[in-house]
Amino acid sequence: MKNFVNTGIMPDSDGYFGKFGGKFLPSNLDDEFRKIFENFLKLKENDEFKSELHRLLRDYVGRPSPIYHAKNLSKKYGTQLYLKREDLIRNIQKFKKI
């Protein structure tokens, strides 16, 4: 399996990239975002997490992206519904293959 990593450009502890950037969120969310970040750091080395990330990158980044069978919506509306999930591509493009 190929690994995916951030491009290596990481912010400092206050979220800045040199003189640019920073955290733009209410201070009452700092603790929750810190917890999310700490859990990501733990999970990023997990094989199951890496496998799911690889699948998402493969299926939703780049062209062409596959169509997705929306099983629950298909069942609800009594038809076969397929979606092309271009909305999932957004910020994930900062990852690259190594």
C-alpha cells in the first residue's frame, strides 16, 4: 500500500506559517480542536486509518472520480441512485503520494 503524507509545510503551535495563518475559531473551541488534532496524530499511524485514507484519496481525489451507489437513498426512494461526489475533493489535495 502506498502512503500519503502532508506536503511537509506545517504550522507552528499557534497555527501560523511564518507570518501568515493562525487559528480563526472561537476560543471556546480550542480544547475540542486540540482533542481532534491529538487523536489524528494517534490515528495517522493506524493501518486501518491509513487504508481508509488511501481508499478515499484514490476514489475522490483526481480525475475521473467514480460514481457512488447511495444505498440508503436508493432504498428510501425505491430506486437505484448514484452520485458523483465532487464535493468531497476540496482540501484533501494537500496530501501527496510518497
